[in-house]
Amino acid sequence: MSERLMLFLVSILITLTCLSVIAWTVISRQALYMDGLLTVFTCLVLALIFGLNALSMMPKKPPASKAGESKPKRGGSEQADQAKG
């Protein structure tokens, strides 16, 4: 579990770093030149890759069960329960 957590944190760190480099490049007006454009596009691709990786690693919430529904029993199916009784 700790490996997944570290990979998630590194993905978030890289994504935020790329976004901050893009912001700095635009603020300092280096994005108007070829070097700046290459930096912006490279950081956009990296942010997209690592951002999607971080999103895919986020835990999914289980669907909320309704009050009228009963939870299934653990340890077998209904047919096995009927066969015993």
C-alpha cells in the first residue's frame, strides 16, 4: 500500500511542478518565443500524463446502499444455504 501512496504523491508533485513551470513561463513572457513554447507544450504533456495517473490511482467510493436493501451474506450463495437446510 505504501508503494501506491508514494507513486500517487510523486504523480501529484510532478503535475503541480509542471503546472507551476507553465505559469512561470507565461508570467515571464517567455512563452512568446520558441523555447518557451516548447517548454509549455512539454510541461502540458507531462502534467496530463502524471495527472491522469494520479486520477486513476484515487480510491473509488463504493455506491451507497439503499435502506431497504439487505447486504448479501458472506461465505456462499443462496443455493448452498438451501442445500444445507
